Amino acid sequence: MNKEIDLLEDEQELFEHYKFIVDKGQGLYRIDKFLSGRIENTSRNKIQNAAKANCILVNEKPVKSNYRVKPLDVISVVMTTPPREIELIPQDIPLNIVYEDNDLIIVNKEAGLVVHPGYGNYSGTLVNALIYHFQNLPIANKEMEQRPGLVHRIDKNTSGILIVAKNELSQALIAKMFFDKTIDRLYIALVWGNFEEDEGTITGHIGRSPKNRKVMTIFPDGSQGKHAVTHYKVIERFGYVTLIQCKLETGRTHQIRAHLKYIGHPLFNDDTYGGDQILKGTTFNKYKQFIDNCFEILPRQALHAKSLGFNHPVTNEYVFFDSELPDDMQQVIEKWRKYNTFNNLEIE
């Protein structure tokens, strides 16, 4: 049996794509039983929910959990990320919950909050806060109480809208939406430099840099990394910096940050991708002081996940969630607006 695991991660999309080719001598097993013995850290119930969400394909067609596998069947599975081995503890951390029903929660995450526990961040995360929230609901959802249903994430120092599933069926259905690219995601970013055009598209494979595993880089020839597409549109020009909106067609780790760095427009004050230096402007000390003041107000990359739109996993009605820009970004944008007006900068 051949097995290929393709981990898709976003800010980012936490699900795995498994592919199995059934052996010639394989007996006629139910597919849920067949898969539960081959996918680590999962359960038969989780697989059955994935089937309900059309996340299990045999020879490119969705099947139910009672389908009996046949020799040489090609099975593709989209599953949410398996549980991690670390113990997750509930913590009373304030959450800005935009919307909540029996199936999902929409959170407006503050900058500085890590989404999921990991190396160096085993507590104080969004997941720790969600576990506490689930435990204190009038009717506790035991299924997700110890393992909140994240289907994507955004960086620690990026603010904005995030979806969390409240049961395994919703988790599988939303993960499938990300996989099928049917979720509308809009980001607002302040970047260095001015754009010649009003809108455009950045295409380039994204993968981890061979020199620094914490940084993502672009492989234009497609030799490494994963296909990634970002569409951008200018909102307002300030001469040395530009306010833009970004629409994701794919969801890769640091996609917007890496793509904008690649085309010469790093995010303002992005210390990972070089945006924390003065990349455009004058050599005057007064200008340097202005930039330092902006960096002090906004001590992070200028990126906000502004909105999400998708078909509700249960009602199938289109829902849309929007958010205001956080205060730190608004202040810096206003400072640039005034600076541009006062100095009458030419838009180059």
C-alpha cells in the first residue's frame, strides 16, 4: 500500500490530505474501518463525520462510511489535524467572540495571541481560552471540550477573524471548504513602497527557506514548496507606504508576508521579512523619528484578517463576518495620512 501525506498549513489550514491505493489482495472492508486502522490519532467517528462532509473520495467520487473498499481503489481523505500529544489546559483568557451558535464560533483575535500551543507557547493561547469557554457553556460540548476544532490559524502578531468549529462534523465540513477554496478571506495590510498598478496577483510556490526554517520563501520555478496565489488591490497611497487589501486564493504559512516581500513590498514593521527597517523615504532625522514613533504604536506587522464569508456548514446559508481595523493599525494609518498631506509627498 502506498501512502502520501500532504500537510496544508495556513496561518493556516490545519488539515491533512491522505491518499491510499488499496492492495490487490485487500478484502471488502467498510471504508471507515479500513481508514481507522491506517490514519494515526483519529477515531472511527471522526472518519464517519468526514464521510458525511464528502471529505472521503474513492476514485474521485464521495462515498459514505459504509462503502466497502475494493482492490486498487484510490482513496483520498481530507481530515482535520490529529490531536497533539501535549496536554491542553483551560485558561480564563478574554475572547472577542463575534458570533456563536451550536456549530461554530467566530473570534476576532487580538495581535500577540498565539492560536495553538506549540514549542515555547504551551499556555496562554487561543486554544487554552477556547477550552475554558467550552467548559463553561450551559451545555458542554464534550466532543470538542478538550480539542477545539481549529481549521485554520493566523500568525501570533496578525489580528483578525478566525473560525472555530464546535463539533467534528462542522470541523470536517469547514475544512473541506478551505480545501475547495470556497471561503472568502480578505486581509488589510500596510506595506512599504508604492504600486505602479491599482491591483494585481502574486503567484509563486511557498516553502520553508533552506537557510532559516522559521522563514518562508518563494520558489518561482515551482521546484519546492506549494502553489500559492494572492490577489491585492490598492486602497490608499501614502507615498512611501501603501494601504492594500489582499484576497487569498490559497492558504499557506506566511503567504501574504512572503508574497509581498517577494515583490518588494514587505509589510510595515514585519521583523521577520525585513519590514522593520526604513525601506522608503528620506534620510532626515525627523523622518526617522516619525517611523520610530509608528513602530512604537504598531510593534508588529501591519496585517489584519478583516473578513470571512462562507456557507454555514449546517444551514448552508451564506454568512459574512467583518471587523474593524484594530486601534494600533488605525493610528499608524492616520499618522501616514497626515504626514503625506503635510509634506505633500509625490506618489512615485
